[in-house]
Amino acid sequence: MPYGYNNRNSYRGSTGYKPSARQRDRSKRRLNRRRLRNRAIIITAGVLILALIFFIMFKFFSCVCGSVSGQGSVIDTSTVQKKETAKPVSEKKTEDEFKAPEIKDTAKKTKGVTEAGMYVWNKACFEPFYGEADKAKEYAGVMNYAKKTLGKDINVYSVIVPNHIEMGLPERLKNTDGGIATNSQAEYIKTAYNAMNKDVKHINAYNKLSEHCNDYIYFNSDHHWTGLGAYYAYTAFMEETKQTPIKLEDCTENTIKGFTGSFTELVTKPLKKDTVYFWSMPFDLTNTFTDESGEENTAETLYYWYATGGRDTYGVFLFGDMPLEVIKSKSPNAKGKIAIVHESYGNAFVPYFTNNYKEVYSIDFRSWNGDLKSYCKEKGINNVLFINGVMSSATEDLLQALKTKVG
């Protein structure tokens, strides 16, 4: 038996001293506290180690799953960074700028009728819009592709133009009983602009048209805007690019009455006949235009003066849908060159730019057979403006044609 230890497990020191019962109890309590403290330390350390193991396993499986979903590719951190920095810029430019038009309800309490997919109210025909976010992003993708293809030395601008239903039909007749279903064009355009890279400079023509929604900026019988509507969009571009727009009072106003546009034969309800207004510039210019057969003609005007009232009066602008027009301006304010790539909405829009640019290249991408990148390089063009009506911006074949012509 070891020294100092009796048969009742009572401890004795080397001197033979036997502690009292209180001292033995105190020693046991101290021993128990040490044991509890040691157990607590062990348990805490175990929990921390388990947590660390679970964290490492979670990160490991997250990386594995990410690699599988990305087909084993490495994440492009430059792209992630670009998205993080570009998105706030776009949202800042578009989030608070879209102002709802305050449309004057000129025929209160009356409702229209739906016919041939259109809505006729107050002797005007309105085309509904059903474009959604995916198409808006697809259009933005074409603009991003254009900028990437054309390169850093060419400024790329984009304008999406709302149509008449957004700016002319009162809210009480949109998406209500007795009205017609239509999607918000403000949200569509905002989505498209937000999806564009920051080096594509989008122009908010929506607000300018909204401010003047009760003016004669859209036709009653046709799907186009008027020359006045196009002018307001032009002023939006001038403001964005810090240029001075031409004043209409400095131009000569011309009119053609009796325009019966594309909706006239589509619906049976009578529509108001329209008047086409267009403005001659107060300076000389030459316009060399190429038709679809490839034949070139030169005129000292931007308008087809022989146009008369009827279905095709809108053809007065730029002689109709010409694939290419090269306009050289002698305006004292003109500097530089710009190519305006468009469909028919651009016809009424292009003329005003001759006040600010020495050379304006009007390109209808639906029929032009050139390569925009090569053409810009050949002509020394460093500004390209894409303008589309909201309807065509959501049309697959037109978007594909536009992308094909970029180069």
C-alpha cells in the first residue's frame, strides 16, 4: 500500500497530518470545479472544431457545385466586377427619370372598342404593346454587341421610342374592363437601358414625349410618330450630348393634309384624318440617297415634295424607306459625323441632325446591305445612334437583322 494512504482511501500527508472533514469537503469542491471547468473547455473546443469542419465542408461543396453548374469553367471575375459597377450607374440614370404622361382625357366616361387587335377610342387607333423583360434584355444585348464590335473609338447611342398607346390613351382604358390589355413601355425601356453596358449611352426620349403627350406627337390613323414627336426626341439627344438643338421657329413649316395611315384600312371604325408637318432647314445641304435597286440620286432636300394626302404621306420624310442616305450639311453649327441606324421611325427623326453634324448617314438596317463597322471606318464616322420604335425593339427578325448589319 502506498505511503500515506489507508484502507479507507483517506489521504495522509508525509507528516502524518489528517485534514478535517470541512477541509476534505472544500478540497472535493475545488476538485469538482476544476473537473467541470476542464469539461467545459473540452466541450467548447470540440464545438469550435466541429463548426470549423462544417464550414470547410460547406465551402468545398459550394465550389464543386459552382464548377458543375458552370460546366467546369472558372468564374470570370472581371465580368462580375463589371456587372457590380455598371448596374448602379444605369439605375441612377433611369430609376427616377421616367415620368408618367399626364394624358388629357378628352372624351371622359367614354370607352373604345377592340378591333383587329387594336383599340379605337376618340377616333384614334392605338396599338397595344406586349413586350416583356426578356425581349428588352435581348435588345440591350444587341446594343452591347454593337458597341463591342464598333470599338472604343466610336460613340454608341441608343433611343427606344414609345408608341401612341403609352402617350395618348388614358390610364382608365389600360388593363381595365372596357379597355385593352397593354404592358408598361416605361418599365420595358427602363429594363433595356439598365441591361446596356455603361459605354452604350442611352437617351431618355420617353420624358420629352411625356412632357408633350397632349401635343400632336403621334398620328391618329398610323403607327408612326409625327415630325413634332421626332423633334422632341432629337432635343433629348442634344441635351444628353451637350449640344444646342435647332429651333423649329427658325425653320420653314410645311404641311400635307389628308393622311390616312396604316390603321385606316385595318379597322372599320372611322378615324381622324391626319396632317403631316415637316420642317425645311434654314441652310443648304445635299442629300445623296440610294434606293433598293442600288441607284443613286442627289437632291438638295430631305423631303419628297411630291407626296400627297393618302395612305403613303409619311413617305415625305427622307423620300421614304431608303436603305442609305448621305447628307452633307452647310449649317454653321455643324461639326463631325454621325450614322443614324433606324427603321421607319427614324425617317422623321434624321433631318434635324443636319443642324449639328456636317455629315449625317441615314441607314435603314432593314434593307441596307453594308457592314457598319467597315463603313464607319471607311467614312471616318465616330458617332453611331441606334433608334427603334418600341414595337420593333421586341421583334426577333428585326433584332437579328440589326445585329447582322453591325459587322
